[in-house]
Amino acid sequence: MSGALPVARQVRAAGDGPAPADRVRLTHDERLLRRRRLTTDGGRAFLVDLASVTDLGPGDLLLLDDGSSVAVEAAEEPLMEATGP
């Protein structure tokens, strides 16, 4: 086993790529990324190394250099409710 992590260098819109092998849940702020180490819900670690800062949307696919893909999902976050008169 080599110890090298797979690397995601490409992003595809939802439905425009291979069926995802796993998923990663990221908050709104975490979905704005360029380079980072992530871990999927299934426990698989991988690197993201995109050409520029990218705002990932829920449903986007990260294409890994090993041929697999990981779906991006929105993580649950606390929200503030503002109401008016």
C-alpha cells in the first residue's frame, strides 16, 4: 500500500459525471475551497487540489485521479431566523 492519497483536481455539476462512490458533507464556508484534505462519510481520505478557488454546490462531484468520484452535500448548520413586524 503506497500511502498516497487520491487527489481531486476536477469538479463536475450534479448528474454530469460518474456515479459517486461516497459523499462528503461540507458547511457553506467549507464548500469554498481550492486545496484541502477531506474525509468522506465512509472514512476515505483524499486531497482536493483545484486550479482556483471554487464554490462547490450541493450535488457537485469531485473527480479523483483514481477514477472514482465523491458527491458534495451540504452539512447541517445552525441558522438564524429573522422576522419583522
